[in-house]
Amino acid sequence: MLSADDYSIALRVKDQNQSAARKEARDYCGDRNRDARLRTVTPTGDNRTVLTFGCV
């Protein structure tokens, strides 16, 4: 996890683990009684990507 607060979460994951990141974001936002919505996808090289989700 790169960062998180009550309204968003950013995860840096290997490209093949993006579905696991989506599940983690759903769980994280769900714990705050919110839904996870994908905001940005940023490739960082080295087969990794930063996925940023908003908790709405």
C-alpha cells in the first residue's frame, strides 16, 4: 500500500496482481461503508502499476 485515508487508497502491485488489488480496495472501502471506484491506473515500469481507488 502506498497511501490510504478515509476517501482513497493507492496500491502499487505487479501487473498480474491487479485483481487482488481491486479486492483489497473493495475490502478497505467496504470497512468504511463505502464502495471502491477505480480512479487512475499508472504504470511505473518494472512490471508494476499504481492503482488509485476512491471510496465513495
